[in-house]
Amino acid sequence: MGSDVVKRLGDAQVLALRCQGDAWPRSLLSATPIPAPWMGLVIRRDGRRRLVPAGEDPRPASDDTLVLVRNQALAVPLGVVDCPATDHPVCGTVELLLRCAARDHDLAAFQATLLTSGELTVAALADAVRRAGAEAALRQFIRPLTAAQLLHEDWRAVLGDILRDALQRFLFSSGLTLEGIGRLEFSSESYAQQDALQRAAARRIEEIKSRDMVEQAATAATYRRLDEMSGLFSKLKQVAGDDTGRWGELLPALTPVERGRLLENLWRVTPDQCTARAIVVVAGYGCSWLDPVRPERVVQRMTLEASLGGLRSVGFCRERGWLLVGAARGVWVLSADDGAVVGRYEVPDAGQPRTGFNAAVVAGDHLWATHSQLGCWCWPLPSPADAAAILRPVDGKPKAVRGVTAGAGGQVLFAADDCVYFADAPGAALRATSPVTATITCLATVQDEVYAGTADGRVWNQNPHGHPGLADADVWSAVHRAGSALESIVARCWSGLVELVIPAGADGVCGVYGEAGVAVRLMEATTPIRRVWACDDAIVALNENRDRLVVLHASMPGRAGRPVALARELGGLIQDACIVTAAEVAPGNVSIPPGGVGVPPDGVGVPPGGVGVPPANHEGKEVQA
């Protein structure tokens, strides 16, 4: 029996016990002291009482009564549900700290009032406190206050005094004192909903104000830019006279400083012919569309199946409104508007290449693509199964096959190591230029000229002197020397002036004007830049770590690009990106087989309802292809 009493003292829910003296464990050789968190009261049959502190053996006689009470503050919970405040229903939880004084008459009052069943638990004491008026006092305290006051202010001292007055008779009769409030929590679901709505509205107002400030800053920057350049335009007009002069003839009339100021702002003040509608980013097996004005906003997403391997590159075919997505073993052709699969072009017996197709282009009714391990391949658009190898590496040579693009007169050119190859048609013989100083890493064509970027940081120009394709006089000329390898070149042209947009590492993005012999900074960035894409009203760059884009839109003030961290959002590093511009889809002159170009008869990769077609409200939605 004695061991049962000691065991009950270890229960955290038990606050007090009463037992007969013979129930307390006793031994001739050792004492059984009262445990540290307890104190005792021995009551004899004649009514005499003896207080026993913790650590002493009460040694009760067999016919004595032993009362054991915790000598610590008793944490008693009190709660109300849906109690009406002045504006919202409120739920409250209060923890009352009650203590029984270590005096024999207080312990006697405690056991006479509360130990009616021989054992007092936390729940029983909480019920007694509630019935004694604590719940009514708590509800009365809540009614005249607002939910905001209850949730955001500390009411423990005030509520402690209110409950002490309300429980005065109960505390006196039970030998207890209210030391204070240990924990006090209020909540209101309706107030939380209203507060969330108000916060969202305030946040939206701040966003609108911020956007208005940005737009005002952009407008002010545009006016300043125009004011600064008005003098330059007047000077150019005087030099040009009545005839329309070419840029190459007009620029020498300006000082070097004026020339640089004009060229670095030219893309903002010239008429836009090719504007950005979206930025498409490739990471893992997914394509994501970003808003070029608010690049942190993902407009839509889609995921391609893994049948062609991981994705390596993406390019935009403006004439058809297509995305050309290079994978490890082939090329996906998607609609740039909704991501629907238009075609699937695979290299037969490709094995498991380590890399993927790094560039693709549509020329006439054929798709061309380059892959450093598989070489250059070509497919007729209506017949994806009729793949033709244009150039295949043999014994690892050439080592790098990159940058396929369409040139003047319908020719297709691509780089293989340090040479550029030209093809007039899929079955025609290849013609190669003389080599440059290093491996060619990127190509760009504009008008009748070819520009190549190399691994040693040089930009080369090969001018065909009026002959489309390979020049009769095969001569390369270096127009610029960068500090590191060039991974991309974008050519823009205004009234005969060719601007080459290139990554410049820690210097951001530069514009190179070979005819004028000038290089200027177009965009500043806080992180080194390795790749860049551009159209008439936007510049998009990829940083060295491939985890974020830096975007500068013509609507943004200044030259500092806006960094957009995307690696966590996309679930992987950025492989490639492109700018979707205003599409000029040419009338189709290619017969499209049933089910779409290159789509297998069994509909592999095509989900019900069409691939990549998002719902009406498709912001942030993902479509599985």
C-alpha cells in the first residue's frame, strides 16, 4: 500500500493526496522522507495537527490522517470559447498560479475544502476554480475590450487583480493564494481573417505605390536621357544635312565621349521592332515563362518527359512562334504561347551522351541542331524520323560543334572547333572557313556578316563582301577582345549600325560597335555575367553560378539590371534561356501530319487536353508534358 502512495506522488496531474497513516511506507532500518516537491500535514484523531516539510519522514501513527500537498505553485488552466468582445468572438486560455502556504491551518483548510475524494487532480482543481467564479470574471473582463487589444497587449497584471477579487471567498476557504497569471493567450479566427485581409490590402497598396514610383523614375530617366541626347541628335542632323547618312559616316562627327553616350542609350531611344513578350528559362526537364517587365513573376510552367534526356538549351523561332528546346538525344519543338508540343526530333542510336543539343534553328522546312558529341543534325519538319547527320565527330574530332544559325540566302552555318561550316542545303557539301585563334563558342549573323566569339575572348567578323555565305576572300578580322571566354553573342541593328551584345563578366553586359571602334557598357550587374540575350527593349543575362537572371527592361530606370534568383524556384540550375518576341508566324508551307509534327502515333508525352495548355488563370501553374 505504501508503494502505491509514493507512486501516485510521481503523477504530474496529482496535486494533493490524503491517506491513512498505515498507508505511508515505513521500515525499521530506514526512513521514508516526503519528496522534494511535496509537504505533509499529519492530523491525529483528537484533531491535533503537525506540519511536515519536504525531506522529513512524517512517521504517522496507524490511525492518523496524512495529507500531502505540492509545495510549488499549482498551474491551473482556465479557458473560454467564443466569448464576445466588442468586435469579434474571442477564445482565451489563462494559467492561474495558485499556492497553498506551508502552514498547518492553511493545509487543513485546503484538505477540508478540496480533498473531498482523497485525491485532487489538476482537472478537478480547475473545475473548482471555474465554478467559484473565475470563468465568469474572465468573460466579464473580455466583453468591453476589442480583439486587437486582447491579442496585442499584456493583460496579465490587470487580469490577475480581477481574478483575485472574484476568487477571494474561494481562496480564503481553501487556504490558497493567487500568485499571478503564468500564461495568457487570446485568439480570434474572425479577427485573424480580417487582419489578414487588411494586411494584404495594405501590402497591395504599397506595391502599387512602389510600382508607381518605379514607373515615375523610369519616365524621369527617359526624359533625362532624351534631354541629354537631344544635343547629340541636333549635331548629327547638322552633319547629315538633307541626306540620310549612315551611322558609320555620322559617328565620327561626335567626340569619343559623345559617341559612347549615344551608343549606350541607342537601344532605348530607337523605335522598337522586336519587343519582348516573355523570357523562357530551361532547368532540369522544365520550361518556365517569365514576365519581362516583372521577371520575378513566373507566368506558366511545363515539364517535358524524359524520353530525350535532360534539357540543355532553348531558342526562339520568331517566324513560326516556336521554342526549340535542345535535349540530350534530340530537340523538342514547342509553341511559344502555351508550351504545346509541336514536334519531337530524335537522333537514332544516340546512346547516353554527357551533354545535349546546344543550339537549334529552323531554315526553310528543315530543323538543324548542333551537339558537341553527336555533331550537326538535320530533320525535315514533316518527317522527324528522317534524321540526317550533317557532320559527325570521328575519334572525338571535332571536339566542339556549336552555335547553328541561319545566314543570308537561306544558308545554315555552325561552328566546329575553330572553323565555321556553311551548308546551302541538307545534302549539299559543307564549306569551311579558315580557322581563328581558338575554339569558336558562339555565332551571330546580321545582314551579310558573320560574327564569332571564341574561347580566348575575341569577337571575330567575317564579311562576305556582298556574297551570301562563305566569302571568296576568306578573311577574319578581330573587332573586340574580352577578358574571358564568350558564351554568347547577340546582334542588333539600327539603320545600318550593328551592335553586338556580349557578356562582360564583372562588367555586366557590353555593346560592341565594330564599325565605330567603340565598346560601351549596356547593363550593370552585381554578379559576373556569362551569357546574354537581347531584343529591342530588353536585355537578359545569366550569372556565373547559373542560379539567377539579371533583367534590364527599357521601362526600368538606369543601367542596373534587376537580379532574379530562380534556382530554388525552378528546382535546379539554369541551363539556358531565350526571349520570346512579338511573333511573326509565316503561313505554313509544311504539311503537318495528324496529331502534330513529330508526335508519335501513340501520343507519347501528350496529356489529355493538349500539352502545356494552362488553365485560364495560369499564373504559377505547372503542366506536365
